[in-house]
Amino acid sequence: MERQGYVYILASRPNGTLYIGVTSNLPKRVWEHQHGVVEGFTRRYGVHLLVWYEVHPSMRSAIEREKQLKHWNRLWKLRLIEEANPAWRDLSVQLA
């Protein structure tokens, strides 16, 4: 059985810089971003707020969705976030 996957969006602040990623362990991956464990875009630009995520039955479907979202324009991404999280709350606090 394949592991489930997560597609997620991190933001630097409401309506700020966005980052889209995919993982099989969302709590661990978000912690890594928030604590600067991984060098790169999120550490460089302070993109640490988990503002949206989606659970997928497999990593394959999560990767496909990530690719789709990365091709969306910014307005569509902002709408996706605001429909699910209008206050731009940091959703990482609800992760186990």
C-alpha cells in the first residue's frame, strides 16, 4: 500500500510570498521549514506559515496536484487559500 501524501502552501505573511510543496509527513516537513533545517527558498524568504494543505491517498496523486498548483497564477492560489483559511491562520498548530 502506498503512503498518503500532502500538498501544502506556506506563506511569509498574509498575501505574502508563497511556497508550494509535497511530502508524506506534513508535521515533520513543516517543522523543518519553520526551523530553517532545509536550506533554500523558504529559509531565505522567511516562508514559514502553513496556510493551506490537502491530503491525497498516494504520493503519486499529491505530486500531480503539486505540479498543477505550481502552474496556477497567483490569484488562483490566493483564492484557494482564502476559501479554506480566510484569516491566513498558521495551520501547523493543529498538526499532531
